[in-house]
Amino acid sequence: QVQLVESGGGLVQPGGSLRLSCAASGSIFSINVMGWYRQAPGKQRELVAAFTSDGSINYADSVKGRFTISRDNAKNTVYLQMDSLKPEDTAVYYCAARLAPLLEYAYWGQGTQVTVSL
């Protein structure tokens, strides 16, 4: 089993920044791809940013140029730097992990709330 623990969510004003962290532990040899998803109230969960199996990165169009995903392999941690936040970024953000070439994310964190509001 793999455990994913997110941190760094909170309340921020529009235009502000937050940095989310996701630390993986347990059977980390079972994963080789990590990413971030989010789910806003009444909406489906959507991909925010994720590494691909070849090391490239995919971003949702809505966050390109504002969000940056990065990782520290030594710490088994993935980060999501979120800048120029907008109210529509308000959601629960989830860290996810999978073992490529499988496409399904098998492991999920508990989620961290991000609220962008005045």
C-alpha cells in the first residue's frame, strides 16, 4: 500500500499564492507517476497537473502559466505551486499516484481544501 498525505491548503485572497505538498510513503516502488486533481462543489474531479511516465508534465488549460508541479524524488514528495489564484480555483485538491503504464490512479490522498475568496 501507498499512503499519500497532502498539506498546504487554506484560505487565500484572489491573486494570492499557495503551495501544496504531497508526501508518499509505504510501498513507493508501486508508483512511478504522481499528479494533482481537484474537485469543486457540484463538479466532477478534474486533472490539474501531473507528471507523465516519460517525465513530461500535463497541465489543465485553466491553470497553465499559473500553477507549477514539481517533485523531490529524495523526499518522495510532489508539490503544486499555485500563483495568481482565482475564485474558480476553489476546490478540494487531491494528490494521486499510479504505476505506469497503467492509466488508472490507484492511490489517492485525503484531500486538502483550497478556498480563494475575499
